[in-house]
Amino acid sequence: MQKLYVKVFFSFVIVLYGLLTSGMIFPENQIGSDSSKAIIIENFDDGTISLGSYSDQDEDPTYWALDSETTYENSPWALRLHGNTWKLQNIDPVVMGSGDVWQVSAYIDSVAEIQGFGIMDSEHVLFYSFAGTEELDIEEWATVYQGAFPEKQWNEYQLPVADDWLAYFGYLPEITHLVYINDNDNALGGVVYFDQIININNDLACAPQVSIDYSIGGIYTNIEGDDVVDVQFTSEVVDPDSNEHDFFWDFGDGSTSQEQNPLHAFLVNDDHPYTVLLEAVDPTNLWGQASCSVEVDPGGSTFPVTINFVGDIMLARKYEYPGGIIPIQGVEAIFEPTKPYLGDAANITVANLESPLTTFPEHHPTKTICFKGSPENVDGLTYAGIDIVTLANNHILDYLQPGMHETQYVLNTNNIVSFGAGVNSYKAYLPAFYSKSGVVFAFLGASDRTGQYNNYQPYLNAGF
């Protein structure tokens, strides 16, 4: 058997090949919970609560009340804060489990400098900002949702508290205190309401767990005179909340199937195992993956596999303006000088698409620089031989979610694989797979170009 050698050629300016988990979160994009199995942390329904002051931040310690007028889903009471108030609640200890997600219902009546929520154990505190004008320190605050939800309505903020706490502090805590925040150092405005706080982990949909088994037949000669071997694949899916699944097989030789248990004939023509990939998706659009390595008697070799990586590709702005390269010479002209060194020089070519390809007119509300190219400019990418693009950058949401969705659609319909962006963190982190010469390559990652450092609300990183 020959070893796998992957040659990687770098062209032009190489950006960090870590993919931004892009996708501003709006309520309709969050994974739903019907609260039927939720564990109540606090809901204020008994109409009594004892609150202390958090640290030295609570400059208006009496500016809070239990309110019966503005409540979540007609509950009896909600907690109202105004002024410059940081309230601390001692609760019965809650042992945080792996993967726990809490949901906090909050209503921003008017924006203060910081409006948010915190959880504490005996050593640390983790803060979440929901709204506010202040640019915060991300070493202390999880700012993903800041400014992303509408005012003057109840919103459900889903917080991956277990993963976040592990990322910040490296262990799973026992939570003993909650913090409610309406920070307003320089004015008297700003009002926020808090209501139901629940652990929704038991209500969340489960991704399918997938496994593969297979049996190999004997080599025979088909009617075309090629030596082939049949392999019968069987799949097993464990999914406690879904009985129906769609199946997507990639056999590593350029062939695919959507059967649950396909029979596939491999040509005996490559001196290495074939990596076979199975992806299964359930009705909630959660995915499971499995792979296996299938060895057939060796033939010749198609190795090495060569990959080109290139950085930012711009198909907008002055390239599209009247008198620019695209309207005068065509989009292919941008890539003519580099095509021999890029798409023509490798088996796989990967790039960072810096400009959305969309017709959507509305741009991000606070960003000062927004890019947008015509969807027809995708012809330049196909001409250049680009197979895969990352959308993980600080411009994929320049024209908001419709612009991102249209870009993904345009790429998909032109057989260009994309990854690194989605309406929530689950979709943004889904790996993209690409098969070549019997090898399946996976692409995923993260980036910190979120706009938070410029206070461009809503920020670009993906929420839960």
C-alpha cells in the first residue's frame, strides 16, 4: 500500500485558516424548546424574592421590584430593574452538567449601558450581555447576543452555560448565585425585566449517532472489462427523538448514494483504502456523521493529492463599478493571471470568499464597511477552479442573513462547497467534507473577527 502524501501550495496572501462561526442570532434561528422537560431555576412566581447587591456596582440598590404588568407568557411576576442596579440572588446550589443550556426570558424596555445576566459559584462569575451601548471586555463577558434581539418584547436568550463556563474557567461549577444587571453609570434611563430562567437541556433535540458496517465481496470483471469489487454497506442510527432520517453516502471514488444501506461497486484502480463517509440528517436538521476505510486489492495510484489555499477573494466594490474589470472585461479576467497557479495547479483549491454574492438591499445597521457582489460573479470562482470556500470572515453578514443564505445557495448550485457560516453556532460549526482520490477531507474552524471590538452591534459571532 502506498502512503498518502498531500502537497499544499500557498498562493497570494494567506489568511488564518480558521473559520468564523458566523451568523447573527435572531429568535427564530434558535433551537426550540417547549419547556415540557425544563428544570426551573427561577421564575419569580411566588411573588417574593430576597436580593442583595453585587460587589460595588449596585449604586441604586432599591431600583428594582417584582412587577405583575409586564410578564413572560402571563406569568404572575417578573423582576424589573432600572437605574444603575446590579442585584445578587442566592439560590439553592445547581450542579452544572455537561452540555447544560439555560434559557433566560428577558424584556428590554429601554436600553441602558449594560443589560445582562450572570451566574456565580464560590470562585468565579460569568456574565452575559443581552443589550446595552457599552463595549465590554470579552475576557469577562459573553457578548454574543448584545444588541441582537428586538426591544420591547420578551426574548428567550439560550445560553450554553456549561460549554461557556468550561471555556472560561476549565471546570463545571456548582452555581450558587444569579446576577441581574441594569448598568447605567451616566444616565437614569434603561429598564429591563427578567422572568423564567430554566435549564432546557432535556428539551433540546438530539443529533443522530451514526455507525457503518460493511462486507466485501470478491473481485470480478464487469461488462466494461474493469476489475471491480462489490461492497455492501449497512447503517445504524441511534436517535431518541427522530425515527426518520435522510442518508448521504460518499464512497470516496466520486460516487454517492442516498440509500440507507447501499451496495457499491469499487473499481480496483487505486493503491490505498477508500474513505467512505455517511451523513444522516433528522427532521430537526441535526446531522450525524460516520466514516470507514474500505480496502480493495490494489491497482494503480492516483496519489499525491495536491491542495491550494488562497486568502481573500473580492468580487465587489470597484471591480463591479462602471468602468471596472467585471463590467468591461468580465469576471473571469480577475483570475486569468493566477489561474495556472491556482485552480489548474492542484486537485483541490480552497479560498476565502470575502464578499457576499447577493441582491439583498439591506446592509448591517452599524458596520461602516459592507461588501456585496452580484450572484453572477460566482462564474469567476468556477472559472478559476475553486472547489471550496470559507465564509468565515467579517463580511459574510454585511447583508444580513438573507445575504448569507443567498450566497450559500449560489455557491451550492454551482457545486462550490462552503463552510464556516450559519444562523447559529451548530450550523456554523458543521464541517464541510470533500472527497478526492479515495480520501475525505474535512474543513471547519473559528475566527475572532466578530465586530465586537468596534461595538458593531449586533455582533457577527453565532449564538446557540
